[in-house]
Amino acid sequence: MHDIAARNGKPALFDLDSDQRMILDNADRFARNELHGLSERMDNEEWWPNDAFRKIGENGLFGITIPEEYGGAGLDLMAAGLVLQGLSRWNHAMALAWVAHDNLCANNIYRNGTEAQRRRYLPDLCAGRSIGALGLTEPGAGSDALGSMRTIARRDGDHYVLNGSKIFITNGPVADVLLVYAKTDRARGAHGISAFIVEKSFPGFSVAQKLEKMGYRGSQTGELLFEDCRVPAENLVGGEHRGVSVVMSGLDLERAMIAPLCLGIAERALELSIDYARTRRQFGKPIGSFQMVQSMLADMYLLVETVRTFTYRTLAAAAPLEVGEGGRGDIHMLTAAAVMHAADSVHAVLDKAMQIHGGSGYIWESEINRLYRSIKLMEIGAGTTEVRKMIIAGELLKGMRVDE
């Protein structure tokens, strides 16, 4: 990738140390060799390569933040972000599936689950033998996912019985293990929500439909149904009515982890654009010799480097986040700002990349077209850009009376 530290062969100020660079380089090498070749078919057919997760697990690229005793790598959120950045350069659809599995599901179970839950589910998730997902969003509950949640869970002896549906669930159609949120006390609103580990084999669980997307095609997305779905009581995560703390601390980590996904895509777009500007000839010379193209490349470089700096800062700040500490304060504002900036920037980078590629970029099969179709999701997922602005402004204005 085109960054100063990589060209000079040594870490620059505010850049990665040697261990972190090795983590990024290993993920990059694996994704380039094993995942990049899958991306075109995944995009064309919304195809899911069944053995991909197993290969990722065999190469030690799952369970980054999970201790070795449960099958993980025992590293921190910064390391997880670097793995995601490396994967995103070469197959962003698989990278999205990776973060839903590793961060939203496995890391949530580790941080909030019981010892028995950890030992039952984490080894297979870390090895890639099981695929994980998180079920929060519902057909009538998107930005207001907690307040408008309609999925309910009723205690029935040694089980909870879940009824409801979830939609736009990444990995939903292929998941073996799902962390699902449901209301256990409707009278308490958002504070009556609980989290459950649901296995795909549980009676009453089904995939209603697989959804086809504009971008991130091949990363499986679906609608899930819970029809008198019986979940053992020991699969309750974090205690009854404690779902809000699980959700909010998890959302801050998710937002911190979306930024490196954007960074990897932006890096790849810049690399493709530089290569195209060097080789595409018009008026008898490479288009990279034209000042207009040079201006776009310079703008893209600036955006990539600022996203890189902000992303790394946010990952480092979010790494020590404990259960219950998310959803408020400086970290809540910082993660919202980081993902907002990353999403806005990757949008701008891809817009310029498409302009440099011209007609060849407008063709569906081109890699730059595939990257371009990815940009909108990051302005919607894990809280829309508008919600992120509300979070930032709300934290900045805390203490001000509503009527002021």
C-alpha cells in the first residue's frame, strides 16, 4: 500500500510498531492470496464460499481479541482492526462477514458471556468451524433499534420462547450461532431487553429470506424468523434485562471497527487509481501526467492518510472499553466521529477513483465498480450518518437545557 512507512521500511511517527505492521502484513498477504480471487464470483452471484471461514480460522485470523484459552489470539482491538484493514483491501465482502462474526458475535460473547458460554461457543467460532452473527435490527426498528424492538422473549421453565423477526442481518443465512436481542419486559421499554445465544438448530428459528444487495455482494444478508423459538435459559447473555449495556458497549466497538473496513477499501481504490493513471494513455501520454488527474490522486491520498490516523487513534482508545462503559461519554462521541469520517472519506475517495477510471470504472465487472458500490452501506450500518451526528452533538451539548 502507498504509505510513507511502508516505502521507507520503518515506522513513522504516529504509525504502527513492528508487531502491528506484521499483523497487518500477514492479513494483507493472506487476503491477497486466498480471498481476492473469490471476490468477483461473490459479487456476480451473491455466492458464499463455504470453506473460506475455515481457512481464515486455520490462519489464526479469528478470535483476535479473545484469549488463547478459548482458541483466540489474545490480542487487542487495535490488532483486530489491522486484520480487518488487511482483509478489506482484497475482499471487502468477506471482511464484512469477518467483522460480524469476530467482533459482533464472538467478541460480544467473550465480553458478556458466562464461562460456560465461552467454553461452549468460542473455540468453534475462533477456528472458523462455526459462523457467527448478531441479530438486532428489525423491519420496524432501525435507527430506533432498542425503543422500537418488537421481538419478545417469554420465560417458560428452563427455556425462553422468542417470537419476532430480524432483518438486514449480516451472516444471517449462513450463521450457526447468533447473538439475538429480544424484549423480556415490554413495560420497561429499551431497559427491558435481554441478549440470547441462538443456535440455528433451535426449534422455531428459520431464515425467512436471503437478501440481494447493491454492494458487499456475497456477504450473506438475510431476514430471520423466531416462531416460538425455544432457547435454553443458560443461553441468556449478561443477565435478564441487561441487553442495553451489551448493545451499547458493543456498538461503540462496532463503530471503531467499521473505520478500518473503510480504510482498507480506500487504500485499494487509491492503489488501483495510481496504477490506472500510470498505464492508461490519452493524447499520447499517461493520464497521470495531467494535472487534473494528479489533483484527484493528491486529494485521495490526503483522505486515506487522515482516515488512517483517526482510525488508529480510535481503535487504541476503544481497546480498553469494558462492559457497560459504552454508549456515553468521550468514547461514544469518538467512535461515532471516526466511522462518520471514514464513511464520508471512502465515499469521496471512490468518487474520485471512478472519475479517474472513466468508462472502464462504470462497467459492473470492474474491481473499482465493485468498490464503488460498497460505499453507501458504511453511511447506513451501525447507525446512520445522521445518528452519528446526533451522538456527537449530544455529547458536546450535554448539560444544556432543551429550552435554551
